[in-house]
Amino acid sequence: MYWDLSSPDYFAEFTRTGIDSCDGSSHFKRAFTAGVFFAIDNGKLTKYQAARRDRRTGEVIGEITALECHCLACIQMRSEGIDPRTYGSNENNMGRAAHNLNMLMQAQAIAVGRQRGIALVSCVGERASETLSTKDVYRSQWFVKVCRHVEQQGYD
């Protein structure tokens, strides 16, 4: 199953009713605007302040307080030279949004007793105009490649 961006507060109910595609942007927006970096510490969601990255120089301003994360989103972003624990550039913000949404989904999975691996893939760019399943709606090269990688790794 594929899920689009969704509110963790309603995720369990969506799943129970068979909805496999839901859209919501409040957590995604916060990841871009509030400089928040979430982590799972001892099974609980913890919020850190992300360090700011100067848009002109790329220099990190402030301290990175969260430990380096090993979720799929962070591993991929680091391989591209992007640290999601910072904000200020589009790349860092998108990486942090993907990381934060993965953390929110993991926290929800823990809360409802589901301990299997979940990868959340954000949609970007081109999308189909007709009604399709979430997996088939988004057509950007990034989305297709990340979905393929997620499937190969055995994540839902």
C-alpha cells in the first residue's frame, strides 16, 4: 500500500476503514516553516530545533542538537550531501520534511502497535490528472526512483 502525506492523528482510523491514500499538509508545512526536527527516542517522538543554514554561504548557524538519524530518508539525503537536521535551503527543508514525516509515521505505528518498517515517500512534481491509486498518480523521476528503492528494501 502507498500513503500520501497524512495526519498521524487520523492514520489508524484511515487504515481501519481501508483508505490507502490520504492527503494532509500541516506536518509537512511545519517541517518547512518551523525548523523542527523529530526523532524517536526510547519509543517516543521528540522534537528538536533544526540548525539554520545560511542560504548564501551554506554555513550552518547554530548547533545541531539531534543525533544523526539512520532512517531511509536521512540515509538518502546524506548520500546527496544534504543534512535534514538543518533548514534554510529547499534541499534541506525537503529532506527534513521527508525525515519528519517518516518519524511521525513511525511514532504512529508504535502507538498502534505496528512495528513493521514503513517508508513515507513525499510527492513532488508531475502528477496525473485522472483518478488513480497514489502509486500511479505521481510521476516525477524522483518519486518513481524512491518508490522503487523503498519496495526493494521491503518497506511498506
